[in-house]
Amino acid sequence: MKRVMIVDDSSFLRLSLKRILIAEGFEVVVEAVDGLDAIEKYEEYNPDIVSMDITMPSLNGIDAIKELKKIDNNVNIIVISSLGQESQVKKAFLAGATNFVVKPFQESFVKEAFNKIL
């Protein structure tokens, strides 16, 4: 079972994503509210997959991706963000993201993005 960390400053989004992932057979081991929180929790929980928002307080998702890649270059990061502009998608992939899902997301897109990593 793949272990997931959900990183988003919206508790509603975290809950929605968690529900989808658990139903799909993933184990959500931890949630983080921003990039700094994600970096601290990544080292403690060592998840297989990280879902990452881009716009968050303290440390944005792009910078958090870069830091997580320094810790573990093999980490799988799926960006889930309302910033669907091409420039943000490009920045996410250049930073090391594995996939990108635009909010508001369709459940099928989330499932497809996470199952691709399996």
C-alpha cells in the first residue's frame, strides 16, 4: 500500500483528497498545512507520494518541492493546485513534480495521477 502525505492549506481540500485516496487503496499517513510543515513531516513519515499545493503560507509548493527533492531525489510529488497556468505547471515540473492536477479537480483525474505512480 502506497503511503501519501497531503500538503494543502485548505482543510476542506485535504479532507476531500484523503477520502478519494483512501477509497482508492492509498494510506494517508500525514497531512501538512504548508511547505515548511511538509518538509518537517516528510523526514518523519517518509511517504511514497506527496500531493502538493502551490500557493500556501510560509513556504510555497514550488520551493517545498525543491527542498523535498534535496532530501529524497526519488520522491513522487503530484501538484494539486488551482494555478493551472502553463508557467506554474512548468515551474512545478522543473522543480521535480511527477504530475499535476488542476483544482477544482475531478475525482477521476486524481485517481489517474496517483495510480500512474504505482
